[in-house]
Amino acid sequence: AGDNTGAVSAWLRVRELAPLSKVRSTADYDAGALLFRSREWARAITVLERFRTEFPKDALQAQVTRSLAIAYAEAGQPLPAAAEYLRIAETANEPLAARREALWKAAEILEAAGGMAAAARTYERYVTQYRNDVGLVMEAQQKLADHARARGAVSDRTRWLQQVVAVDRGADTARTARTRTLAAAASLELAA
């Protein structure tokens, strides 16, 4: 930790000694990245957020967002973490798999934090955007059906359960034991 502290201090000193230097953005980013690797979440967040604000067009912005998502989650700040994962999900330059995973992670974080309305919107977005991801689409639909039940929204619950059954029916080789279980439970409830 001592070596890291000295390195971070040296990199951050660049901003004081040479604020207009071309290497300042790299020094600031390196300080934030080292704090991140050292699991000093609060300090990493501060440095990376400042980097984001001061160098908005820097090529490292995507990595900053990924680092902030993890740092906020590790620091016990679920709402900012979810916001960062949503930012990743909306970044066209991110690989499709990364965007899909980030959207799912944001929904899970929001749900765990008790923000079910925001989680429901995010799960709905997942269902709409990633229809071919049968397993997680059906999990999202089940979560949405459960949320509708908790709200007392019977027609919404019925709609989501019908979608669970329909997705499983059309899944063909993507069906799994879990998707069949979800569809069977939905079918039983709809038949009752």
C-alpha cells in the first residue's frame, strides 16, 4: 500500500505542478486506476469522476465508466452503480454482450436496492432489447409478473405470465429445464 500511496500522490501532483500538461489526463487516470486496483473505492471514485468531468472526450472514458460501476457497487452505493451500468448499456461502442450484461446487472442492482419500479423499467427494457436471450428474458418476465402481483396489478401479471409461456413455446432449442419450469408454473397459474 505504501508504494501505491506514493505513486498515486506523484500522479496527482502532476495536476498541481503542470495543470496544462499533455500528460495530466494520463496521470489522473493512472492515479484513479491504481486506487481502483488497490480497492480504495471512495478515493478511486473521486479521482475517476473528476477525470470524467475534466476530460470528457478522452479515449479512456469507457474504461472509467466500467471502473466506476464496479467501484460504486463495491463501495455500497447501488444507485450510482446502477447508473454506471446503464451508461455502459447505452454506449454503442461497447460490445453487444457487455451492453446486455450491463443492463441486466443494473436491473439486479436496482431490485436489490429496493427500487423495484426502476428495476421493472430496466427489466422491461431488457425484454425488449434482447428478445433472443431466452433464459434471461423469461427470468425478467417472471420478475415483472411478480412485481405486478406485489402492486396488485392483476392484468399486468397475467400479461407477463402469458409472455413467459409464449417465449418458452417459441424457444425451440433454447429451452432449458429452468425455462420449462417457469413456463409450466405460469401455465398452471393462468389455468387456475
